[in-house]
Amino acid sequence: MSRVVYKHDSITRCVVGTVGVPGERQFFLQVSSPDGSNCVSLEKTQVMALTERLRLMMRELRRNQLASYDELDLGSIRDDAPLDYPITEDFRVGVIGISWDQSTQRITIEAQSIGDETVTELLAQDEAELLEDAPDLLTFNLRINQARSFCDRSDSVVAAGRQPCPFCGLPIDPEGHLCPRANGYRR
């Protein structure tokens, strides 16, 4: 099988959402453009790492004056609409790459599917052609205000999960949890 590359340039929507109850949620990244839409599943920790890195990149773009002031000062519009249905997972994300394209003033995000265990880094297209069964790839470009909006929504989706225990920091299930700080007693 050859590698399938889903490419979106003019993004109309890029959001993270969940399906399920806290503690059993499945996270999805949906990207829509005039070219169509794609949905990939990912882990909560991947969402948290992606938003952290995007925020760091936006700070560095401003600090080092790498982005135009017009791009930096665009207001973000919060997208709180639910995920588009039907939710059909194109693949499960393994590796995510983020880069800045100075010529287009866009943030490029590449999400590569989980391949076999020998592929642990993001593959360039020419490298992927050398592999017989290269992992699928979702690539899309975001404006800075879209990235800011994406981060705001992602933070609220992640925070909508289970509340942390005030003693140990582990998530508390609706039935409580065995707290290591309380010698295994339920909290």
C-alpha cells in the first residue's frame, strides 16, 4: 500500500473534540477546507503537547518579529460548535510536526499515522516513497489567529475531563479513586 497524504491549504475549521464521558473520552482532530475534511484520533497528551508547542511558537514569532504585524494582530474567533458528524477516523496519530513557513506566513502542522514500530519520526515525502508501507499523513496550514483559536478550544476540551485530586493530582473518577497520598483510601 502506498502512503495516503491528506493536504489542506485554506483551512475553514480546525478543532479538537471528544466523544465519550470523562475518563473514557476519545480525542479527535477535525480539519476542514474547500478540499474536504478529515478526522484523525489522538491522545489527550498529544493535544496538550500540540497546544503548548503552538503557543510557544506564536510567542517566538512575535518576540523575534518573524511574522508580519498584520498576521499577529488578527483577532481569533472561538469555535465552540461540536464536531461534525459522522465522525470517521482516517487514522490514529503517532507523530506530529510543527513548522513556520515564512513565505506564506502560515504554521504548518503534519500529523503522521502510527506506522510500524521502525518509523518513530516524521517522514519527508521522498523518504516515505522509499518505504513499502509508509504511514499516512495529514498536513494543513493555519494562520496565527486560527492557531490561537485552536489552542483556546483545545485547552477547554482537555480541562473538561475529570477533576484532579487535590492531594495527589491524579484524576478522580465519579466513584472516587484510590489516593496514594491517603494510603489507598478512597477520596
